[in-house]
Amino acid sequence: MPELPEVETTVAGIRPWLENKTIRQMTIHQPRLRWAVPADLPERVGGQVITAVRRRGKYIIVNTAAGDMLVHLGMSGSLRIDTHGNGRRKHDHVEWQIGDAVLRFHDPRRFGCVLFAEQAEQHRLIACLGVEPLDEAFHADYLYRRSRGRRQAVKNFIMNARIVVGVGNIYASEALFAAGIWPEAEAGRLSRASYQRLTEAIRQTLSEAIGAGGTTLQDFVNADGQPGYFAQSLKVYGRAGQVCIRCGATIVKRQIGQRSSYFCPRCQQTGRYR
């Protein structure tokens, strides 16, 4: 599933083609996505000028005076700009003619969505989201306070979108390794010092991934149709049975919260309970 860096990379790629441009036409080819695309959406946004394109969590928000479009890439979705008249491909379910370009929403598995809200922040899918990990509101004291009394694994805790958005499975594993924290440690038992290391690791890991264009997962491509490159820098994720680059121990793979988790049993051993 595309995670926060992939979504941020997509936003950066499409923004120059969309902002301050007029939506000349919108066409829904397949409305049956995770939630049905509103049938009246083309009428609502047709002729509107796009005032901003931004990200909230893993949602892409396209602002117009008439309201906001919410796009989620699901497990296999992508948004691509076409300026060469290449035509629609199979699984291109929604398209917008904007200026001289066409923006297409491509989603083979159809777990993504294209929705509408008069104000995005009031939509039920956005209103419940936690803080952004790259904002000033995300800091050690915040995580420490929200973790008190929680017995769940810290990896599951930081992947809870109601706590902090966008820390998906790959980046949670990478950040915990960088912070030297055992992924199954109870969130409520970790110290403020641990959360200081963890918040810094999350920020650094996500920032580096955004700079590199995301990870090379099987379905993710950016707005130009090119894969991301952060997978070249992964320290533990997907490296089960390989040597830890830091200490030489063997990287372990384990199911935590029904998700595959990767960690170094030596580097992260001391981070179990402190």
C-alpha cells in the first residue's frame, strides 16, 4: 500500500499541473471503488479552479471553491499526468481534463477512492486523523502522553492513524530500528527518552523517504509513472535472514498485529522496556 512518502511524492508531482488550473471536464469510467464515486461529482467540480493540492494523512485533497475532492490510492492506486494524448488504459477509472493535461486515477484492485466534501477537514475520514508526523505538534511529550496505560506493541501504537498519521508498516519497522526500540515493547512502558528517540527517527525516516521518492513496492509509481527509490536504503524491512548492517546479527521477521515486522534482535534488544 502506498504510504505517506509515496502520497507526498504524488502530491508534489501533480501539484504544478493542477493548482490555479480549471477543471474543464471530469469523467467517471468506473464508479465502484472502495466507496462509490459520487455520480454528481463531475457537475460539482466541472468548470472550477483548483486552488490547492495537499496531503492529509494518506489522503490527497484537491481544493476548489465548490468543495474538496478526497483521493486515496488504496493498495494499488496511482495518479498520473498525461500531456501526450496517450489515451485511457485499463483500470483508469476516473479522469480530469485540466488545462492541457489529463489526470487519471488508476487502480487495478479498486481499493482506493475519489470522494467529495464541502470541507475536507469535516469529512468523517479526515476528522478522526491524528497529528502529522512532520508537524510541530508531533513530539516526544505527545507520544509519551498518548501512550500511557496502553499495553499494545509500540509498533501498532505508532501505526494507529488516530494517534499519528502515515507511519505505515515499512516506515514503522525502519524507525523503530533507527531508535533502537523493540517493536513488541508495550507502548505504555516506554520512557519519554525512548519516545524522544522514536519521534526523531520517524521524522528522519519519513523525510529521507520523501526525498528519495518513496519505496519500490510492486504497485507504487509517482506522477510520472516512475517507481520510488527509498527501498535501496531500507535497513531491516524485507531483509529477514540477512545480516544487520549495524551489528552483524541476523534480521528477524515476525508477525506483530497481523503485519510482517522486521527488526534486529541485538540492536533493538535493549529497547524493550525503557
